[in-house]
Amino acid sequence: MPVTTQTHSTIPSASAAFLTDLQTFLAEEDAERYRDMFTDFVVSGGVFPVASGLTHTPTALTAYANGFYLTESGSVTFANGQNNYVIANAETTGNLTGYTRVAGTHYLVGTGGSAPALPAGAIRIATVVTSGGNVTSSTDTRVRFALSLAQGGMAQTLVGLPAGTIMASDGTGMVPATVVGAGGVTVAWEPNFFQIIVSGGAGTNTWAVRGNRSFVATVATFHLAADAVVLRSSTNTQSVQHNPGSLTNTVTTAGPIINGRDQAAAFTVSTFVHFYWIWNGTTLASLSSAVAPPTGPTLPTGYTMWAYAGAVRFDGSSQLVSTRLYGDWAMYETAVVALAAGAATTETTVALSASVPANATQILLNVQARGLGNGGAVDTIAKIRYITAKDYMTSRIQVSASAQWNSTRGTVQLPNVGQQVFYLWTNTTNLTTNALDIDVLGYQVT
């Protein structure tokens, strides 16, 4: 039976302009039908190198923008000392709000502390950072797949989503969901469900500092050093700075100011100070704050991105406690006593809030159990717990003679649950003295 066809555009009719009208119809009708069904994406190319100079040619681009098929092999000259946000659209002339056309190409570039809003019909390509006349970092912001709008998908650029983010849809649209482990890109679907797991080998930490080796230099200064820093803005754009050198933060300098505090008032004593790398598009600086991630610091004017270095104790004398950061572990130069000669035979809390920050995930303890015999043989046990009534570590000592000391010592790593642990002794018969010592060696903050 005859089929009644419909089109978005009017089918051209016989006229002197028929051939031109037909070419326009075919191009626009195809794009409009694509827009009904799918979101735009990059098929291949569009990758900019990190290299000397400001003019660079990315790998040859093939993409769909606003439904139109496009290819591009042109070069881009970047503004120096800027975050350059590269996008593309189907046109090769004209600027868009926040973006300037690279003459004769499909590329447009915006600059500033954060990316301008993506104009309708455009696709993101990269964020390229320049300094000293060179490209110092290039972050891929391309969308590499199309979503089916017919199955509840919605336009989603994925810009700034951390490795490990799940994009999921139950028919109402694609939204960021749970963060999971990294290790590639997984796509799965079934009739009424679709998910994309975006992950990468660098892990899931969006405030990452690689090769962290920072330390307390004096009672008022903290020395930040690392191999690479991944900084994030409030809009989830990122910048990677390799070989950032070292910076010194002075916690007595009122702010918000670079290489000082993020507040005017002095830090409260007997708390933890959190240290950050910060970025304004051209310059790396440091900042100290009373506020931990994910909220992060109050940034000085012009600075839009931060990366977390770690936390250090600010003692009762308004001095930084000597601490060294190795990766995501902070290690005290001198162990901090949490319990001395504990002798309780019922479960007892040992507070660690003076030596472990609330945002720590793991704690490293040194534990020594000691016993002094009173003449009879004894086999006694000191128990360490991080969950009440659940034995995590046991330290056993055996004493068989009067006035004889025996002891065991070891280190234990355990989760930080409420900045506390629990302990108790069992079977202390025939002991004159039983004593448990717990020292905090360090803590992990991820």
C-alpha cells in the first residue's frame, strides 16, 4: 500500500534553483532527523599535543555537531597564559557567545578561568592551557559516543566528570550517579536501562596530586611538592599541571591570599589545617584552609581551581606539628601518644581526634602491650577494635615468673571510624601490672 512520507524541510520542486535546493534539503533533512534521534559526538580526532609553541594542529577531526557531519584538519593558535576552551560546530564562519572562530575552520576558542557555556549546536573538543609561549597541558573534553534520545537519553557533554562516574538512565534522562573503580570504559544496556561507566587509569580522585612529597618546614610554613597536580573547578573542569615545582604556604598570612590562609582570622588552635594547590589559568599557588574537601577552600580573586595536598595538625600553641606527606599518607615525624599504660578490662574508647583528621580514611598505629607477672603463669590478651565489640587486632603476652616483664609490639592499619578506637584487656590474673600503649604514626587522606 502507498506510504505517506513526511519531512522536516519542504521537498524542492522543479525550478531553476532545483539542484541547489536539493543539496540544501538533503543536508538539512539528514541533520534534522539525526537530531531527533541522537546527541552529537566526536567520531575521531581532535586531540591536541602538549608541545612547544602556541600554534598546533590536532589529529584530524571527524564529528557530528547539531546533527551535521563535519571534518576538520586545520590548526589553532592559542592565547598565551590562558585556559583555552576549544569547541567545534558545523559552520566555518562567525563567532559564538564566549567563543571566537578560528578563521576558516570548524573550531572556536574561548578563554578564562572557567569554560563559557557551550553554545547550541556546538561540541566540546579540549581544554588547552598555555604558559610561557607553550602548551603546558591538554585535557580531552570530547564526547565519544551518541546517546539515543528515543530511549530517554539527553544531551550530556560529560565535561569534568571524574574517572569512575556512572551515567545512568531509567527512561527519564542521563544523570551522573555513583563513583566506582577505574579501569576502562564499560557500556551496558537492556530494554529499559542504559549505563556508561567512564573511567581511567589515573583513578577516581578529582583533586589528585601525584608524587606528593610535601612537609612541614617550620612551625608556620608548609612546603608543597609533587610530580603532577590535577586541579578542579566548581564547574568540574580540570587542568593537569606536570612538574609543578614546589611552593611554600605560610599559615600566619591572613587572606584569602595566595600562599597564605583562605580566611582573615587566625586558624583555631588544636584543629587540622588543610593545604591546597590552586590555579588561576596561568599561575600555581598554595592555600591553607580550615575546610576539607569536598567543600574545599575559599579561593583568592582570580583563582578558580584547586587540588588537595593533605591535612596537618595545628596544635594548642598555634604551631604546625612536624608531618611529612608521602602520596596520600601523612606521617608524623614523632609518633603522637594516644594512650599510655591503658589497663582497662572493659571496652574503653581511645579518642584520636587530636592526631587524626576527620577526613582521614585509614590510620596507622604503633601498639605495645606490656605485662608484669606476680608469680603465676599468665597468658593475657590486649584487644584493639575500630567497631565496638568487634576484635580487629589482638596482642598476646605470656609471663611465667614474679616481677618479670614481657611485651609485644606491632603496627596496625585500620579504617578511620569516628576518629577513635577501642581497647580492653582480658585474663589479667597473675599480673601485677598490665599496660597498653597506642601511638599514632600517621593517617591516609584520599
